[in-house]
Amino acid sequence: MRTILSSILLAAAGLTLSPGLSRASDPPIVYVKKDTREASRVASLAASGQATSIGGAWYLIGPFDNKGLATVYPPEQEINLEAKYLGKGEPAVWRKTDFPDAQVNDLKSKFKQSDKCICYLYRQIDAPSAGKMPISLGSDDGIAVWLNGKQIFSNDANRSCTPDEDHITLDLKVGRNDLLMKIANNAADWAFYFALSPPSNLLARLERQLDRDFPPQGEGAHYRLDALPLPEGEVIEGGGVAFRPDGKLYVGTRRGDVWLVSNPTSDDPDQITVKPYVRGLHEILGLKVVGENDLYLVQRPEVTLVRSTKNNDIGDDFTTVCDKFGLSGDYHEFIYGPVRDKDGNLFFTLNVGFGGGHQAKVPYRGFCLKVTPQGEMIPWAYGLRSPNGLAMSPDGKIYFTDNQGEWIPACKLQEIRQGEFYGHAASVRWWPGKKDGEMPPMTQPAIWLPYFTMSRSATEPVWDTTDGKFGPFAGQCFIGELTQSLVMRANLEEIKGRMQGCVFLFRSGFKSGPNRMAFAPDGSLMVASTNRGWGSVGGQPFALERISYTGRLPMEMHSMTITPTGWDVHFTKAIAKEKAAQAATWVLESYTYNHWSTYGSPEIEKQADVITEIKISDDGKTVSLTVPKRRKQHVFHLQVKGLTSREKEPLLHADAYYTMNETP
């Protein structure tokens, strides 16, 4: 035990990469193919000299009633292996178990009941010296971790258990260390995973090989998700991504750094290098590349232009573009952007504060601001809350995503126009001619993003301009979602001078929360993620991942477009007409939200909507639905039940949410 752990701790210390260090020093991967993906993974790590187990027995106690992950039970207050407690339906006593590391371990069979239950796992780790031990975790469902009596991690997830869902580091002291884990189950399966975590660069190479031999199913069969290797020991919480004309990728971070990634789209991780471009700025939450060498970024106190005067891929020249807005010190005063129009004007947005006092303590909190090439700052629009996503569409319209909270009933995608108000009252005090607390008419969003089922923390929108390299959704908008660790997809249309449209789930399973995205020259989509502050079901604190179209066409609703009498639903493949003609296949309901100062809003005015006619196009790719009674400024949720393609392939995603502000 002491010998194994000593080598692990030494390895963890020795594998820290210096910024920009060559990949030649990374540990090699010896690939061993077995019958299953997980068996191949374990065998390959073992053959590569990567320990995944520390040995030592686990002790298990439970079940306790699952009244929420935060509910405290006696094992959190004392570790007494002789104790006996009142459990849920049976006495709770500690039992020694044989759960192996680096394997998904079933908990359901260990107890008489498992639904709405909680259990605890305990083991001792004997460390010959102080050091850090990276570990990988998985859980079905929620998980919390304590080390030596101090809680160090919590993820109130609702998920299946797979390897590498969460990654944390144990800061071990010399001698005995007490590790306690809490696993909460909602229903059905109940399991956990624990393993020592190999270097991320090695894992990135291994996962790509596993994908070749064991192709992912579901979403992954159509859109592959690859993690890029990152420097060990660095915290790269994605705050911005932008490609240079030469194909290199800038990644801005919430820690105030900009990293430069060479060969970011290579299928060989060994060809990808990451080195610092700028360090020591303040919470970067957006990047914009102009020309060959001009990098505009937003950091908390200002909009900044960074250049490399020596053309050596190191930023050394800094110009303040705009700092004419207020900053009170409230932690919630984020800044997002910038985007740039054809005339060279820059636009950026400012968060309001949160908790205690006025939420717009200083100008121009809750605003979109414009900066001219001459440096003049112009208040452009207001009523924003937490607009963590700013982008310009290919036709020159500026959009932002806002996040649910006070005055904002649900996350949304909205076009920005000069002088308009978007719902949050705090910024009114700084708008010229308006009185604090006055509520001007609110402009409706282009798309409401359904809360929880799809979006809890919406992030950056980007448009597919790849002309089909990214698959069948060219021209559509893709929207990041941080908390749910997924990306959404939307089709937009202009009706009576205003934008509206439909949103669908696109791709889930990211290692952290997608925060910033950019399309690469090869047509893949780069996604930079973070989970600090907001949390994400992905579990990892940060990640840089790439989505690539595999060439296999998914069976999807391509778009949902409005007609004078209802909607046309367009599909990527010809559908089974007999099933499509059945009324039970199509379920439509509508709802709206309260606009109030309360944090978020339930769905209100909810009702089922009657579809009176179903027409199918000759090519089988469009279904026209007639809906006689439609309510403006409502969201229409369409569920498609049991529909398949002509070849019996089921729909990948069966829900569509259309925000209708106007009818044609």
C-alpha cells in the first residue's frame, strides 16, 4: 500500500507540464483492445503503467431517506464503524465491501430498497508523504465527498453512472486520511465509480482510439465529441474562444489568461500544443479576432486590444479600448463580448449585480454598450440581467442570451436593437430620461429556452456558416448551456419585422459546462467549458472539446416554421407516413411566463392545443400541422411520439419549442 501510493504521489508531482512543454514528454499510451469499451480502457491504462487503484477496503452504510443531497446524516458527523443508526426501512450499519476501483459498482443490490435513498462509502488512505492525488468519479445520481472531515466536492446530479463524470484532487496529509463519499439515488439504478485519474493528455489519446473501436451510439454516432489535451496543472476555465486566420485558436479563461492552441483540429492529440499568449488579466469572458494580429477581449474592468508586436505568438502590447462604465466590486458584475459590425463598431454587455443593495449600483449595469472606432461609448439597449452570450448573426443582427433570475422568467435568446428594453428593471436608473424603477415596454425574446428540461444557464450563440461541413443544419444557431452541459440548436425566422423561432436539443455529454464556442476552418465546433460558480452536470471544472460531424445523417426535426394556419415541421429524412398521419403522434401544448421581480417564473396559462389537420409532403420530409387557435407571445411545445424514418430509425430528439410572437 505504501509503495503504490508513494509512486502515485510522485507521478502526480512529476507530470505537471510547463506551459508550452513539448508533447514528447507525455506518458505513452499502450492500447489493448478487449471485448468492451470499459475493459479496453482498464487494460490500456494498466499496460501504460497508469495505476487506477489504491487498494484498501470500502465500508458501506445505508440506506437513508433521500430528502436532498444536502440533508445531513450521522456518518457526516462521525466515522464510527461500530455504530448503528435508524435507516430507511432497515437498520443502517457499516459493512466491509469488495468494490474494486476503476469499475462501475452497483449499490442497488446491497439494500432492500433503493429509490429515493442515500448511502455512504468510507475508506482509509495511508499516505507515506503529503501530496495531491487526482481521482475520477462517477455516480448515479448525486455525489458528495469529504476528506478528513471537510467537504471538498458536491454534485447534485441526476444521471447514469459512467467513468470520469467528475474529477477532483485529494490533498493528502502524511499518514491516515479519511475519505467519505455520499451517493444519492432518485430512482432506478444506483451506482458509483472511483479511480485514480491518469494525465488528461493520455486520456484524450485513449478516448479517441476507443471511439474508433467502440463507436458511440445516439448523439455520438452523428456528432463525435473529442477532448483536447490541456497542460497539466493549469486551470483553463473557458471564457472565450476565437480562431485566427492561420487556424490557431485563442482560448481566454476566467482566470485572466489567453492560451494559444496550435493544430486544434488535429485528430492526433500529440500534434496539438497549448501555450500561454497572455497571462495576468482579469476574468476574460469573450474574445474577438480582427485581421491577422488584433485580439479584442473583455476583462472585468475594460475592453482591451492585445497585439503581439514581435509576431512571436506572445501578446505584449495592450490598449484600453473602453473603460467608461461602472464597477462597484459586486462579484456578479461580469462583462461579455465583444462583437464587431462591418463599420468597426464594438458592442459588449454588462451584468447587473446580485444580492444586497441595488443591482445596478453603477452605470451601465444591465446595458449593451457600443464603442465607435473613435472611442465614443454609446448606451445602446438596456434591461439585461446576466447576458452570458453575445454574437452577431451572418446577416448582421446582434443577439444575446440572458439567464433566468429576477425579472427574467426563463433563459432566452434575443435580438438587440438600439433603444430597446429587455425586461430587467435595475438598469432603468441609468437610461437617459428614465426614472429608477420605471418599467418601459418590454421587447419579447426571439426564443424562450425551456427551463430545466433544456436550459438553466444559457451561454454563447453561434451560427453554422460551414456550408454543410457540420452536417444538415447549415445556417442555424447553436446555443451553449452551462448547467446542463449541452448545446441547443435553433432555427430563426423574421415575422412582421421581429425574430422568433424554434429550439431543439442538439448534443449533450460535455465534460463541463459549454460557455464559449467557435466554428473551426474545417467545419468542426470548438467548445470551451467551465463550471465554477454555476456548476454543471458534466462534473469537470473545465474542458476544451471539439464537436465533429461524422457524416452519418441523424434522424431529426430539421426545423419548425410558422404558417398562416399552423406550422410546418421539416425532417432530415423521409418519415414513415402511416405513423405521421396518426393524431396521437403529435402532441402540442402552449404556455407563457410571468414578468415579475420574483426569481424565475413557472409556466403559466398552460393548455393543450388542438391540431385539426395533418398533411405530409410528397417527399415525406415535411409535415404541415393546422392549429386554428394560437396565442401570441406563447411558447408552443411540440412532442412527436413514436415517429421514425422510412427505414425505421427513431427520432434522435422528439421535442421542439417554438416561441410565437406574431403570426404571418
